[in-house]
Amino acid sequence: MLALNTFEHVKCFWRGLDEIYRVLRPDGVLVMSTPFFFRIHEFPHDYWRFSPAAYEALLEKYPSKIVGWHGTKNRPANVWSIAFREGRAAITPAQYLCYRQLMTRYAKEPDTTWTRRLRYRLASLLCGRGPFAGYLDRNDWDSVCLNALETSRRAA
């Protein structure tokens, strides 16, 4: 099931996520993404922003998942997840390593012009990095692999 840049526009998003879980086969996969550090768009129907921690909580029912983000974890540009239902085997370390290698190769945000990059860097020198981190770190990304066993260990 694909839900790409959708749930920020769903007023009762928890109902949508429950319905996806209900109709998804036991060996099914949910691929989901949403913007985080992004302007309000499609006003007035842009309701939510989800952090990586929110994805972990929202996808708690899925025993095996990868949660990723572009930019810094506390202020990402985009957040995404690949979540597997209980009928699929847990993500192995080798599969996660392969995923990370592919992301390193292909996970690039559209490039900005050199003048815009220069303006962001100059502005960050004058005003501090904070307001511009989302733009300066747009091609930095990271992720975390969460399997049911590891999640229960983290909670303990």
C-alpha cells in the first residue's frame, strides 16, 4: 500500500491508518511518507506534520519497519516509513544494510540553484544555522530499523 504525501491532508488520519491496517494482507507492506519542514500547502486542507517519533508510534502495530528522514531528526524535511505486517519475516541486518546503500545512492532531494545555496549559507552565517538547517541539510538522511524484538528491548 502506498501513502505518499497523503496523511498530512487527512483530517482524521488515525482512521485512515486503521483502515489501511485492516485491509492490508498479513504479509502486506505499507510505504508511507509525509513532509515535515514544509510550508502549509493546499490550504485549508493541510492539517498535520509527523516526526520520526510520531511514525514509530503510529506504526506500532507493524512488527517490522524502517523509519527514515531527510535532514536532522529533530527538524526533518520529509519523513518516511516502510512497515511490514506480521506475516512477513523481520527485516534482517543484511536487508537493512542493502536498503541504506540504495538510499545513499538514490535518496537525493531536487537540487537548488547555486545562488540559492549561497544565500542559505550566507544567511546561516548571519542569523545562525537553526532557521536554515532544513534547507542546508536537505540531502542528509538517516533511518532506523525497528523489529518487534528490538522495539521491546528499547522499551525495557
